[in-house]
Amino acid sequence: MITETGTDFRKAAALLEAGKVVAVPTETVYGLAANATDADAVLKIFEAKQRPQFNPLIVHVPETAQAFDYALAVPDAAHRLAAAFWPGPLTLLLPKKNVISDLVTAGSDRVALRVPAHPLFRTLLKQLSFPLAAPSANRSGSISPTRASHVQQSLDGRIPYILDGGESAVGLESTIVGFDAADQPVLYRVGGLSPEAIEAVLGHSISLQHQPAEHPVAPGQLRVHYAPDVPLYLGDLNFLSQQHPSGKTVIICFRNPPVDPIIPHFMLAPEGDLETAAKNLFTALHWANSQAADQILAEPVPETGLGLAINDRLRRASVNYEF
Ligand code: TXA
Ligand code: MG
């Protein structure tokens, strides 16, 4: 199969209407989309990504009202979060109606819903008469894509079309919020919307659900994820340089260059802001992966705001960190 890249949303719509998969730009990361109400189309997502079928998919719609159409019940807190953050990098886990195929939710009675903010993706969604199921557009377990070229590298020859919407503005996957038996919000995945922003709307704190490694509630939260082809070590850069002195090293640093600036490095945010670091994170990982290095050294960013999600992704990409 030839993979074409372009900006033609009508072509993307025609392919999706024909039951094909198309890579689409979102403000978080690129997604690999198919008609969420067509099980045969959804199956092609799992095939193209080589994703295990126990891992469910997020359903994308253009408006909040449509999202809640697929939910059996919507807690008050879900309404408030949607009003504050949709369209945007928030996914809500809600009890599903039957029209959503079991393949999309991997047999769960809850569906993950998101109203994305990327203008070209929204134009595409509004053109369609069905919602789009879409995981990130990378091979299962590898680095998420924030540019059309990242998708091309990962899925070339496996999908017909990549809708190019430029670089993803947020750069981290959506934050996933579900609700417990008492309708209290629970954080299932840290992501492109900070916990502080959510707490400000709720008026109280929200806790991160501990996910058992073997059977996570949000099954994408596996220990090994975002993995580069060579080992990535996460920690203090000076310490790591002494621990791993041999071979070719490349470095991902936050705001300051490494002590030895001759070592090839990618600075996530020279100004030290976490928004820029988030936007650059997956580009940095793709860059490091393309350097034919023997090892990648990376340092954590401050553990606040978007820094929680950045450090989460770095830990999952690393070989030396145990959850
Ligand atoms: O920003 C994003 O969320 C991107 C863009 C494309 O929207 N999508 C994305 O999808 O990151 P994916 O498949 O890479 O990650 C979705 C996560 C996985 O951890 C999956 O297990 C979880 O959401 N998830 C999806 N549906 C679920 C469900 N019904 N119940 C529990 N977890 C679910
Ligand atoms: Mg993913």
C-alpha cells in the first residue's frame, strides 16, 4: 500500500466513509482514525498499529453534545469539565451506549470520549456522519507522533493517507478522567491537561488511580511504552554520564545544555516553560532515536503542571525506572 500525505480533508473523509483508516492531526498527538461504529474499519486500526485488542480506543466527536449522546449517564462533574476543557486535551470515561462497538471499548462497559481542538481535525469530524475511534498513530509501544513525518516513519505502507495538520500544539496525549461509584472524578492518565487545571474547575483535588501493571483500567498505561530502539536512562545527567561512559551518547535535557556541550543534545525548553517542553518531548525522542546512538540519557523536568505527564512519558520510555 502506498501511503500518501496531504492536507485534503475531503479525501480523508472519503477514505473514512469507505471504511479505511486515516492518520489525523490532533492538538495532542496524531491519531489513527476509523469509523467507530464500523467494527471492520476499527479492526484495521488494530492491524495497522499491531495493537493488542484488549487495549480500547478513544472515540472523537466534534461537539460536546454529541459526545454525551454516546453516554448512558453523565455525572455533574463531567459536565463541568467538558464545559471548561472541550474542545481540548481531555478524555472522559463514561458508561457507554450500545451503538459503540465492543471492539472499540475492548469489552468494557465504559467508553472514552474526546472533543479535540485541532481545527483541521474538527473540520473533518463535522464532515462525517459517524464518530472516529483513534489511538495514537504509532506502532504499538513505540514513540507517539506529533508530526506527519513521525507517522510516516512508523506506519509507511500500512495506511493509505496521512492528513497533515502541522505540528501538534500540545504534544502530549489527552488527560483521561473517569468517575468512581459515587461519581467522584478519578485521574486515569496524566496528559496534556494539567491536574491543577482540572482541580481548579472541580474545586477539590483529584487523585491518580493506581493501575495494576498487568491489568490496568486504562490498558495503555503499560510499563514499557514510548520505547526508543536503544536504552534510555532517566536521571541526573552528570551521574548518568559517569554510569554509562562508553559508546555514543545523545542527551535530552530540559533547559540547560549538558556540561559537555559537544555531546549531541536536544533541549526541550531553553526558556524553561513546561508547555514548550511538552510540545517538543516526542520530537526529541524521535530525534534521539534517529541518531544511531548506543544510549540516550534524559533528565526529568520539574514535577508540576504538565511536568507530571512529561516525566510519566520519560519514565515509560526508560529502562532504569521501576513503577
Ligand atoms: O490525545 C489522545 O488521547 C490521543 C489522540 C489521538 O486523541 N489518543 C491516544 O490514544 O492517546 P491511545 O490509544 O494511544 O491511548 C488511549 C488510552 C489507552 O491507555 C487506553 O487503554 C485508554 O485510553 N482507553 C481508551 N478507551 C478506554 C476505555 N473504554 N476504558 C479504559 N481505558 C480506555
Ligand atoms: Mg498511544
